[in-house]
Amino acid sequence: VDVGTWVNRAKKTLANELSMPAGYSLVWSGQYEYMERAAERLRIVVPITLGIIFLLLYLNFRRLSDTLIVMFTLPFGLVGGVWLLWFLDYDLSVAVGVGFIALAGVSAELGVILLVFLEEAVSRFEREGRLRTRKDLLAAVREGAGLRVRPIMMTVTSTIVGLLPIMWGSGTGSETMRRIAAPMVGGLVSATVLTLVVIPVLFALVRSRALPEEAPEETK
């Protein structure tokens, strides 16, 4: 059990079983105090990190819609990390927060990889004169997403395999490292599924607004 979990349990136990005399108080210091200070800094680092991710995405795509698609799917990618933390009975801590920050970066990377190929597929359909209706757009999206299934699965699998020794490790610092790795392992599973399903759907919904349901009569 990490320090934060132990102190939280100790606080609950003392609150239920110990009656403090007037003029006395309890202060938790040492490693727990350092952890609380780190948590305060983490509350500042997380919004800054998300802001940097948003800026980098926008500089890459130069399109607000694509940037928002990736940012919108980030919370869905964190679902697996939350489930695995619950399954392992890990409380929120600084190490867990660091793991979620790393997971957000990897999830954004997966989204960028997929969106780039979706854009290329749509552009190719346009050059070939095959992008006339929403049905054509769906065909382009299916083709672009299908090309990235294997590379994304290879990337995620290799990352998870690299993190598993940390999850099973023991020794000095292993408790902290496991709590960094756990959100990433669980989150990568859900991020992969949602990246391959949610992002193509959102991309198609956004781009289909500029296309008709059927081709004009003169182009049929």
C-alpha cells in the first residue's frame, strides 16, 4: 500500500476510534507531506499539459475540428485506466496522476496517427473524383481507418508488453512505479478501441455536413 492510501486509512481509523482532548491536534508529516506538496503542483501541471497537447494538435492539423476530435476522445481513453485502478484497489496519488498524464499523451498520439490517414484517404478520394456523397465519405473513412488497425495494434501491444514488467516488479520504488504503469496499461486498452471506433465516427460526422446525401443529377 502506498503512503497516501495508508495515511487515508489511518485518518479514518483515528477519526472513528480516537477522541482528541481540547488543545491537541494531529499533523501528518514526512513523506506524506512531500506527497501532498507534489499533488498541489500536479493540479497545475495537468491543465498546462492538456493545453500543450491542444496547441501541438492544432499546429499539426491547422484545423480546429480535427483538434477537438482528438481532445474530445481523450477522456474516453482514460476509462480503462480508471477501471484497472479500481480493480487493483489503487487510490489516486501523485504517481497515478503522472500515469494519466503519460496516457493522455499516448492517446493523443494514437488519435493523430489515425486522423492523418483519414485525411489522406479523403484527399485521395477527392483527387480521384470519388468523393461526391456522404456514402463516398464513409468508404474513404473505412479505407483510411482500416489501414491503421495493424500499426496501432502493434504500437499499443509493444507498449503494454513493456509496461507489464513494471506492473509485476518488486523491490524499492516498485509501489510507485506500479501506480504509474497501471493507468497506462488499462487506458491503452480502452484508448485503442475508442480510437478505432469513436474518432472515425466523429470525423465522418464533421466532414459529412459539407456533402449531399446523393450525387447531383448531372454527375450521375
